[in-house]
Amino acid sequence: MSDVPIMDVIVLVYLSIFEAMRYAVFLCVLILGLMPAIHARQVKASLVDYGYVTKDWVYVNDSLGINFPLPKDAYFMNSLSKPASYVRIGSSVKGIEGYTEPVRMPLTDFQGVHIGSIATLFSFSYLPKDTAAIVKKPLDYNADKTFYFGLTMADKRNDRDYLRQSCLACTDSSFHEVFFPDVMVGNTSFNGYITGVRDLKGNAVGHFFGVKRMGAFYLVLQYYFSTIEEFDEYKKALRKLVIGK
């Protein structure tokens, strides 16, 4: 084995140290550059997005990836106005009170409230023709041809078990008869069930309760119909619903 001059060894050692330091600096710059994006994702993940309604009457929820042009012949149900009101979609009303910009809640606060309950994202209903642009009256969420989207915390149960527990009027055997899997709404599949409820006037209506698991949450869809034949017909009001694209 030939001898290596001591100066060459020293030079090689210094070059190795220099390369190591340069790589360490590169890693530091890379990490520092990524930190704002990582922090932004962490902040976003720690907030629950309720969405908003654009001036063109489109419900948008950036966090959940929801985009839904609201039907022009229906009424937006605004529980945040005082008093509560129905606002005709597509009317000249500019800005829905409480829905003009994204509303977000800390995840910890949401978990404390909505593990066993559903937070309202938005809802709309069909009122008789020639109704005023704004109708101030109590909101009837069980009324015929009313649609409701909400959000709640999911757990380790599968969709069917979650739905079975939420159907208080069901038994294990009866739930099998009312369970509707893979109901396509817009571009999205919901698992759900159909039961009967009554509106504020005491009228009996059909009630679809469906869920779509989205990470740690369930997106909840509910809508109401007078007859079972209208179940699919009413669903056409949601045909422009887009989730995840």
C-alpha cells in the first residue's frame, strides 16, 4: 500500500467537513422554507370550516372541497339572521348574513360540542311560488322539499353501525329494511336510511338521513319528501353538488 502525503490527507478531511457543512446548511434552508407551509396546514387542520356563500349563490367549503351552486328557484334558510329568515336564491339580495365569508371554529371547540350533535353548514327549501324575496318566519327543517347539510365528528364505527345508532326509531331488524347504501348525490355517494317524521304543521313526511365520511368528520345530508316516489325526484335539486374536485 502506497503512502499518502499528510497534506493530501488534511485537504481531504477539510473537503469532507466542508461538504458536510454545506449539506447541513442546505437541509436547514429546506426545512425553514417548508415550515410556513407545514404551519399553514397544521393551522388549517386545527380549524373546522363552515364554508360561505358567494355573490353568485354558490356554497363553497374549501377545507371539505365542497362546491354547490344553490338552486335558483329555492330559498336559502338563514338561521343566523335575526329573526331567522328564508332568502330567495338568485334574488337581488347581496350577502347572506353570517355567510359572506368563511367561518371557522377551533377543532377542540367543535369536538366539545358536536361529537353527538350536528353543526349546520347550510340548508335550503322550496316555498310556494310568488313568495317574497325575504320571508321572516321560524325555519321548518322537516318541511317537504327541504335540504340540509351538516357536519359532525366521526368515530371508529363503520357507516352502517353509525347510522343504525342514529336511527332511534329503528331496531336491528327494521333498520335492514330502511337502510339505503351508496345513494349518489351529485358526484358523491352517501350511505343512509329513510324514516318518517312530521313537520311543524304536523304533516307526515319522508326523511332521508345520509352520511359521507370525510377524514375525522361525517358530512351529513338530510332531505324531506311527501311520497317515496319523490325521493329520487327531489334528489335532482342536488345534481350539481361537487365534493372533492
